Amino acid sequence: MDRPTSDQPNPASAAHPGAAHPATEHPATEHPATERADSAHAGPGRAASPARRGRTTPPARGRLLVTALAALACLGVQTLPAAAVTGSDPVVSRGVTIPAFYQPPESLPEANGALVRTEPLPLALSLSLPGLDGPLPGRATRLMYKSTDAGGSPVAVTGAYIEPTAAWKGEGPRPLVAVAPGTMGQGDQCAASMALQHPIMLNGRTVSVGYEDLSVYRLLASGAAVVVTDYAGLGATDRLHTYVNRLDGGHALLDAVRAARAVPGASVTSASRVGLYGYSQGGGAAASAAELQPSYAPEIPLSGTYSGAPPADLTEVMEGIDGSALAGALGWSLNGFLQTDPGLGDIADRYLNDAGRAALADLSTMCVGDAIFGYAFAKSTAWTSNGESVGDIVRGEPRMRAMLDAQRIGTLKPAGPVRLVTGIQDDIVPHAQARQLAVDWCRKGADVTYKAVALPNLGDGLLTNHLVPLLTDQGDAVSWLTDRLSGEATTSNCRTMPFQP
């Protein structure tokens, strides 16, 4: 099998997004790079090393490293894990050369949300319409900013900020919406910020579609500014993407708000109302961010959060995706768990067979399109040495159960009003667990507007029951959120939950 992890630079690969514009390094990170040894890569899903990304790094020089670390500590800069090394060799994922912009530096600023670097981001789609001072949607900036991962370590996250051309006609200054993308994949070429420049990436080895661009453009058309996060490890080349990790996703989204306020020329300020928007993986990240805001980002009051099809209970979600058209997402989840806690590797070694290990390694560089073509309707029983499903193994392993329990959304009261939407036929991110999240929040006294999208069954395991509510409800979702950003009050419908499907 052709291993994507051994890619070499290919002149015929997709163009470097944003390569024509030099990145602006922000002062907090302008420090001499230190050399350090490559961390070992001990199997699929373990903590990502430069080798996994097709990078080589020079050997460490111990005395230089100690001196540099001491200097950086005095300057209030945090160092990244050993895997995060700036190298001169380009990172190539399935024939796509990842721009050097996405390679994190050796050190990051202390403050969460602080900008590391920025550069202009050419948008693939723009329209010149009467009455607008420039093309719709506006001017985009590629971002790298500092966040904190689930283990409390600094992490570089990429994304994009878009200053809209359309005027904000609501009450108050121009608001900001932080968009958490739905599932894009685990390869760096799948990042949502790249999809804004290349909505369709197709080179014979990878297929990525920027479907989230539609919601971004609808929000921009309302006059709201938008910041999009790529999440930890998606785009940024230093680590594997921790797919559906509650803390990583929520932190990255809240820190994107902080980063957007610091973008040179941005019209949004601390006085701008803030909303969160996400569906599927993004719905989980938005829900998590709403729960984490009081403790992690208390200076960012939330005017409203839209959470569509949130994967609140990953045990139930794993059952839903196993054997479905999106079965590859099960591999992304396992890879992410092992990235977060490499100590779970012994469990993976005990249960995964050769086919399972190969699948996880293969999926680690795939986008959604690749996973559908390569792993649609795969059953996890074919990946395990004892023939059990991954769900059964998780239930029987206390450490795995604890990992998934820690990812549960619904244990905290979300800040501000929340609109939670789920399709009653959704069998990929099962409807019942999303509804339960609304119930859990209502019991905590949250301001919840719950909507169950009633559609006929459009095909079990085909993704249609999951994706169609995204499209049919999107207009209402954007309208609800822009009303909150205009200062309009909303009324919870929690008291009707016993009668809601």
C-alpha cells in the first residue's frame, strides 16, 4: 500500500495556499530557534513526530538548548513539545505541500490567543455586488495563534479571520462569530483555512471539500466578522489532529476569538458581541467552548452559541459511525485519543491487528473524501485481533472508558443562550445523545432553544440523515445567531422538552 506518510515534495502537487505573501511574525515569537532531537514515533496514533509529517530535524545540542530555554523563560515564552520543530524541509501530505506558514516555531507566546504570525489569505470565491465597498465577502488573513491543549501544554493553532465588506446593520459595533468547522479529516491539507482558498482540493491522492465555506459566507453577508479555527494539529504540522477532543476544540475556538481581536486592521474589539457557530464536530467544539467560557475565557461574554448535531457522548457516536459511510472517523477518534494520551498505546497494541494499525496510519493523513472512498462502511471488528468492535473494547477497558467519559459534553452549564439542533433521523451523530445534551443543559438552568429537525429517513449509514439537517436549518441558524448578536433576547423552550422528539 502506498503510504502517505512517506510523501516527498512534488512540484505537481496543489499550490501552496498563501505562498505568494510573506507571513508577518508577531513580536512575541521572534526568538532564535533551538534545535532538538526528533521524538520517537512508536506506532499509529501515537504522539505525532516530525517523521510522521515527512520532516527531518537536526540533532539536539544540549548546552545550546538549555541556554535557549532559560532565555525564553525570561521572555515569557513557552516551548512546544519535542515534536514541534521548525524545519527547512517542506511537509507533504498526500501530494499536497503544506505551506511553511503552518509549521509552528519552537516557542510560543505565554498568553492564550496571542498571535504567532499572520499573512494575507486569498479567498477563492468573491463577488462584486452593488452597494458594497469591495468584493463579498471581504479581506481574509491567515492566522497562527497560541492555545492550550487538553494536557495543559502550549499548542500552535491555525485558522483565518475575515473582515467583511458588508456593513453590520444590527445594534452595536460589528460582532464576531467564531466558526468551528465540521469534520474535515486528519491530514493537514484538510484544514478549513486552506479550504477558504481552495474549496475543492483534488489531486488524485486526496479529496477535500470546503463545505463549511457556505456558512462562513452567509455569516459574512450579515455584516458579522468571522474567525475560523483549524483546531489543534489540523493544518499545523507539529502534531496529529485531536479529533473531537472536548478541551482542545473548546480552547481553540475561544482562543480564536482572542486572536481575531489582535489582527492588524480588524474592526472587532473587546466591545464586539461574540457568537459561536458549529455543526457536527464543530457543534461539539462550540458546545464545549460555551461550557468552558466562564473558566477559560471569562473576558469573552457569549451572546449566543449555535450547536448543530453535537457529538456530546462519544461512546454513542462511535457506535453510530462504526460501519457507516463515515467509518473512517472512528480511526480519527482513536488516533486523537492516542495523541492526547500516549499511555493508551499499550491498549492499542493489545487489540489492534495489522489491518487496524494500517488503517489508523492511513487515515491519519486523510480528508473526509478520502475516508469515504477508502473506508466507507468498514466495520471495526476487522481492525481488532479478537474480532470485537471498538465500542465493545472501550466498554471493557476502564482507561478507555475514562478517556471517553472525560470528553462528555453536558456536565457544565453553558454560558449565554444556546440553540441546539439535531435531526431526528441522524444515525451518524445519533439524535438521542444530542437531545440528551439539551436535557442535561436544561436541568442546569441553561438558556436553551432546542430544535429537532423532522425529516424522513434518507438512508441508514449514508451520511444523508446527518448532512441534510445542516443544510435545511442553516438559514434559521444564522438568523438566530445574528439576532443574538444584535442584542435581541431569546426565550428558552426547556419546559417543552418532555414533548419534543
